[in-house]
Amino acid sequence: MATEQELSDFLKSVEKRAFKRSVYHVRDDEAALDIVQDSMMKLAEHYGDKPAAELPMLFHRILSNTTLDWFRRNKTRKALFSNFSDFDSGKEEGEFDLLEALAVDNDSQTTQSAEDNFASIANVHDIEEEIQNLPARQREAFLLRYWEDLDVSETASAMGCSEGSVKTHCSRAVLALSKALKLKGIQP
């Protein structure tokens, strides 16, 4: 059984990656924060008594399901209230700041030149853009396998599909990213 401290430590360790994964899926910072918070609450409420080793798989599954629920609710809401979109101001506040997300302590940045730092940030922007352009299932498989470092069976369990599907989605995602990034001049 996971202790309260183990659960807290686990949630702290996954919060930033979970937020980034959610942002890739929903492309809305506020919605991504809500999804991650809801997922964390569900894990704590319903599965806090599970062994600490089971928490990562449970959390990834809950996060995937919460994201799907968000898409379903959003689709319904848009269908019901599409006429109210005329009242939207179009202004977006609270934009996600990649530079802030990439900030590391100043000691490690002193060895990198400003030009190298700018080039790496530009590369990250290009990579993030291409990840967002992937189809949803490919993006989810790619992020779970390579961002969350889950193995094929864990990813299949989290996505609710077969291991073969995970391999196919990952292969297609890697191929698409490779082609797109090579066109932008980014070589592995």
C-alpha cells in the first residue's frame, strides 16, 4: 500500500510531464491543468491505497480517460452552444511560455553560448509543433513510450489497445516526425 508521502512524491514527479502531455492533446493550457488536476484527484481518491509500484500505470490510464472525457464534453458543449461563439473576444490570456518551461538553473546554462541556446529553443519549438501535428493516437502512443518511458505493454494498457497497435502508432509517429524535422533541417 502506498503511503501518503509516496503518493505525494509520485504526483510531484509526474505533474509537469502530465501537463505537457495534456497540452499536446487539448492545445489549451487551462483545460490541460484541469485534466491533470482531475486525474490526480481521481488517483488519490480511488487508488491511493494501491501499492506504489502500480501508481504510474493507474495514473496514465486515468489521465488518458480524463482527456477523452474532456474531448467528449467539449464536443457536446460546442454542439449545444455553437451560437454563443459569436460573443467570444478571441483574446487568449495565460499563454504557455515555453521559455519558462525550459528554464533551468543558471549554473548549467553558463557553458552554453547564447547562439546555441537560441538554436536549441528553436529546435524545441519545431519538435513541439510537429508532435502537435501528429494524429491523436500516434501522439498519445509516442508520448507514452518516449516521453513517459513506458514499455509497449504498459502503453497498450494505458491506451486500451493491443501491443501491435502501440508499435504501429509509434512507428508511424517516429517516421512522420523524422520526415518533418528533416525538412526543417533538424537531423538526429
